[in-house]
Amino acid sequence: MSLVVRTWGEFPNFNPATDRNIRCQCGKCGEPLVSLDFMRILQRGRTKHRRPANITSGCRCKAHNTAVKGAKNSDHLYDPKGKRLTCGFDIAFVFSSADKVFTGQLKQARDDSARWILLIALLDTTTNNTPIVAFLRDYTISGINRIGVSYKRNFVHLGVNEQNPANVCWFY
Ligand SMILES: [Zn+2]
Ligand SMILES: [Zn+2]
């Protein structure tokens, strides 16, 4: 039921004409094939958050996903037929030490599902006002349910994927 985005007019903050990383960066296909439902969730989060979302990695064809060593079932892989709500983008996020204090609490969780539950509980109760809290709160409330955190490469993966588990959080 999920369709591919054909026109970008309903997304004031995202457009492959200006955000080149929305398109596959393999240098060949250049496809911006992305699930309409995913983009609506992402835009909802962006509107709520009111801060730039700088995409560092968007759609990938199979060849490019392999080239960048993406997971075999990566959220970034696009579905050429657009039948699945399947996508994920990496958004630039520079972690301050206060951000790491918040996310560091998630490292004790035993697996990705337990980490998600802990994340949502912490977002509900924390008094830490550091930027990552607002970021994760705004996007998870909007429907993002797969979160990956990379301190090393300064990004947060935001995904929704009908083929992969929902409500999971991991570190790279
Ligand atoms: Zn490609
Ligand atoms: Zn990603």
C-alpha cells in the first residue's frame, strides 16, 4: 500500500533537487525512490523538531548498499515497486558530551528491543534537556521506530521498515 514519492511538493524540508543525498549516491542510478509513508513520517518529525535535517545517507540501490557495506536488509534499500513502507535515512547529529550522557544510558540494555523500551521510558522522564533528547522525542513521536546511533560518524539513523523489526534502537 505504500507508494513511492513522485512529487515532493508536500515536503517543505526535503527535496532530492536540493538534498542530493536523498538520491542513491552510487553515481549510476541516482534514484530518489523512497516510500511515501516514510517521507510523511520524516516530514512530520522535521516539522515538529524545527531544526535542519541534514541527510548524510538516503536511498541506496542494491549495488550501492553493498559498496558502502550496508546491512543486507538495510532500511536504506529502496523497493523499486514501492509496495513496502521501507526506508531509513541517516541524519547528521554531532553528539556533545551531554548528549552522550543521555544516550550512554541505553548501552546497558540487553538487546535492541529492550533498548527501545528504555529509550522511550527515558524520553518520558528525563530532565536532561540536551539536543538529542528533543531530536529523538520529536521523531519517535512522529512515527520513526528504528533508531541507530553513531558517535563516531556523527549521525542518527531514522527508519521505518515493514520487513525489519519495529521499536528497536542500536549503536553502530
Ligand atoms: Zn544506485
Ligand atoms: Zn542508516
